[in-house]
Amino acid sequence: MVAAGDGQAQARRGGGRPPGEMAWAQALVAAGSGSPGPGGAGSSGGEGAWQAVPRQQRLRRHPVPPGRNSLHYWREAKSLPRVAWNFLVISLCRILPWFGVKNFLYRRLGMKVGRDVAFGLMAMVDVFWPELVEVGDNSIIGYNTVLLAHEFLIGEYRTGPVVIGRNVMIGANCTILPGVVIGDGAVVSAHSLVNADVPPGAVVGGVPARPIGRRG
């Protein structure tokens, strides 16, 4: 139940929640993690809601005929006009200085972007499947960081969601691979490759990213 004061505050801010806002446990379920765990669907993202799942279990595999690698079949995966439109919008967003405009345009591509999200200069979102990317309220995506929702391999291509929780800090020049879920309040240090889930409140870094502490 939402208190009357909370509802009035939301109404003053434009009414209702933005499409990217959801409880952390719900985000895990949406990403294909199964049960939300002890935290329940109303959890705010604490440890009780965390349920680590290998990212490969969230990926959809799309085999291609033998003889040529899967990148040759990208036009069968996505239409040229759609990819061109995604690329134009995302390229514009990489240099726009206005976070509100960026977030509006990202949502038009199908991304789920929460309130007060800040994408840094030159941050790059997946141009083929931006609709598989979700970023929770008040998170920062650092300079030149890449959010990937696909992998083109030799015999197949794979697609998977990227779910980033609330109040997450992702540093500059990071790469987040498809199927990864990053918990509320986590920190990813600069120049990291995130190829596995990050629990809420964790601090990770490196290539590949490994735990290096807890957020204070």
C-alpha cells in the first residue's frame, strides 16, 4: 500500500512510476532468475532478495547454418531500418548533455530506465536489442561503458537481458555482458568486465570482475 503522501509526491513529479522502476526481486524474476527468494516481490533489494544465477541460463541461443559465423546473419535477427534507427538514437544519446532527454529517448527504444538515471558521456547501449536493457532509479553508467544484450559467436548468436538495480555506480570504460544482473547499491570499478551477477551492495572490479569489498 502506498501512503497518501507518497502518492501526492509522485503526482507532483509527473504521476506514477517510470517504466524502469521495479523492486529488485521482481527485476531478478523478470531477468529469468526464477524465484525471487526470501525477500519476496516487495523487497527493496536487500540480501534476502538475492539469488545468484549463472548468466548463461538467461541467454537465448539462436543457432545459424554451418559455414559462416553468426554475424553474417544479423539482418535475419533484426531488420536494417530498426538497427539503423537504434544506432542513430543511441549515437545521439552518447553525446547529449541532458539526462532527461537521454532517458526519454532510451525509453522510446524500449529500454526500461528508472528515475534520475545518469548515462555518462559516450556510454554505449546495445544497438540490436536495447529493449533488453533495464537500469533502476538513480544509477550511474560511467563514461564509455558498454551495455551488451547480445553475443555473436561462430555457430550461434545469443541474446539476454541486462538488469541494473537502483543506486548502482558503474565506472568508466566497463563492459557489461548479456544476461548479467547487478544488484541495488553495487559498485563496479572502472575498466571492469562484468560477466557474472553482482550482489546488492557489492564492490567488484577487474577483468573479469571479482569481489573487492562492500559498499559502506
